[in-house]
Amino acid sequence: MVDVAQRAGVSQATVSLVLNGVSNPRVSEVTRSRVVEAAEALGYRKGPRHNVPEHRRPVIGLLLDEVSTTPFAMPFIEGARDEAALQDILIATFCTRSDPKIESAALDLLQELNVIGILYTTLTTRQILVPERLNDIPTVLVNCYEKHRRHPSVVPGDIAGGHAATEALLKAGHRRIAHLKGEDWIEAARDREKGYRQALTTWDVPVDEDLVLMGGWTVNGGRELTLKLLDRKDPPTAIFCFNDRMAVGAYDAIKSRGLRVPEDISVVGFDDEDLASYMVPPLSTVLLPHDEMARWAVGALLDHNEGISSHRTTQKIKLECPFVERGSIAAPPS
């Protein structure tokens, strides 16, 4: 699957979706054709990797630090489950709260089963210390990574995502673009801000530091920061928010001043939460590829079990965060 992905110029998760006939609106027909052609050229035939009795079906353990602090736990769980099911493999999920005792108990239980590997997953992208016990079990890190890269890892491409969000506003004609950023301890916040700055630099637009405001990641934070921007003598014509929840607050602040999105101010979010498509107007945002990340991780575990060389399995992969254009961007008002 690695070779097919490299030849087709796509991710392993995309290869898996195409070759298993899984419908996904983000995979175009052109991409599907390219994957099929690459697979045929390489003589790749995908089939079940395991054929064991039901009561001895292989198991992959999914250790997840949280399930309630963000809405993103389910895409991880469902992506891993659906990808594993294609190979007749079960996913056993444990919410550990990063508690070493709970992690150890989960691993004790998994080792009593026919476990073939672990997906060690965090809800916020960050560097971690991997439990020592995982050094003896095939492990893939999902949405996290370790300094010395003993295990393969997959994270979202937040820098490129921030660049794409800002560039969409630049292409619409905006030059005074504010950024409501998350707190600096959040790695995703730092990376999305980097993407914002890189996009402005690429377009030869000076960064106005007065338009870069930090205020958390909540609806209230987005509202308060947007009101500060609107109180300026020279307010921005567009706002790129760290996440969709801050964008909700931005919408509210803009409306409270008798202004409209996007006629008076354009707004872009990040994450593509369910609420984004129901906002009025629907919010243009950037999608976090949690489903695809989980699918890639399952594929990496199975490739490891099939003996793929170690230089391929100790890599840190960044998956694309696609820009989702809806109705919240327009040309700046004259």
C-alpha cells in the first residue's frame, strides 16, 4: 500500500479508501483513477490479511487520552474501526486520561487478547513520552509524536492549513486580515499562526501585529476579540480564527455591530466541526483529517506486521488539512 500511495502521489489512507470501494466525497474521480492505475501497474491486490476464527479475530488497541473535551474522539474511533473492519480486525478502545495506571491495565487486558498493535492517540496535537511497555508492541502514534521517533506517527498539517485559510482570504482581495489565535501552549495554535504569517509573507503583505490577538479557543473568546478589532479606527476586512468556535463568537460580534458576514467582513475558521455548515452563512473552514489519520495509522500497523522496512515505519507523517469553501468569504467592501 505504501508503494501504491507513493506512485499515485496520495496518502495510504486514500489508497485504502479507493481500493476497498469506500465512498468518500473528498476523494475525486481523478484521484480514484490515479490510485487504481498505480495499483494495477504495481500488480497490487488487496485482500484480507487474516483468516482466523471469529473468537480469535486479531485486535488493535486504541488508547485515547480523552473523549469529551473536544468533538474529535469519534472520527478517530470510527476511522480506525472502519479501516480495521476491512481486514476483519477488531478495535478495542480505552479512554485512559493519560493515567499510567489505566494505560497499564488496558495493556494487560489487550495482551490477553489477540492484540497485533496499539494506536496511541491524543485529542490535542503534541509531543509525548511513550509508555515503556509500548516499545515491545507494534505502535503507531496518532495526533502526537515523540522526540526520537521510535514509533511512526501521524499528525495534521496545521501550518499548511493555516496557510490555506489565509490564502483563501488573500485571493478574495483582502489585505487587512486579522488572526484570532489560540493560546501559545497549544501546538496547533502556534502552527496555524505560522501558516497565517507565511501566507501573508508569500503575498508580500506586511503582518500587522495589532491584528494578531490571542484569546483562547472559545465562543466568548472569539466574540471579545472581534469586538476589540471592530473598535479600531481601521478594522480588518477579514478574520481567520484559530477554530470554528471562535468563528461563532466572531459572527455574533459582527452581527451585534449591525454588520454582515461576508458582505462587510469575511470570516474563516478551522476544524470543520458539524456546526460550521449550519452557521448563517455557512462557515468556510479547514478540515482536520482525523478519520484519515486513524485509517493511515491502522494501515501502518498492518504494514509493519507484513515486514515493511523500518525506515518507512518510523516516519512522522503530516496529513493535508483541506480547505472547505462555503459562504463566509467575499471581496472586501469598497
